[in-house]
Amino acid sequence: MLLPATERWTNMEAIRKYSLDGIKDSYSIFMQENAEILCLKVQYDVPCIWAKVNTDAPKAERKFKLYGTGHQHEVISGKYIGSFMLYVSSLVFHLFEEK
């Protein structure tokens, strides 16, 4: 059934990619509210987050912390998102979302 034009493109979902800008301790990414993070992978040597979003939802800032394997920290906190390897697997990093 074809929807009227006014209803056709509302509350649509999409998979969006968010690239991490370089390797650093923390990131601030604006994505749609309630976006569901699906995975963290490396594409063309750039770590990226893929998330399912409602394209009509307003954007909100989400903050992430990056920890390297073997690096010491006072505390590692937040929700684990995923891990990735760079430079022929010689560096391994772990991404957590701050709450």
C-alpha cells in the first residue's frame, strides 16, 4: 500500500556510520537520540561506529573513551562498545561510552 506523500518519509530508520577522528583519549559524537550502536569496526584504516537511527529524531551528543591494551588507567568505566586493531594488529583499542 502506497502511503500519502505527507506520511511517506516520517519515522524512517537508517544505518549510519560515524568515523572516529584519529586515535585519542575521548570522542564526542552527535547522533540521533536513542541511536542503537550496532558495531565498531575498522574501514580503510579508520575506526567507525555503525548505528541504527531514527532519521527524524533530534541529534544528541554522546561521549566515548578509548583505552589501549596494556595502558594503565585509574578506572575504566562506561558501557563497552567494542574493540578494534590497527597497524597490522599491532595496536588494540577498546571503546566505552560514558554515561
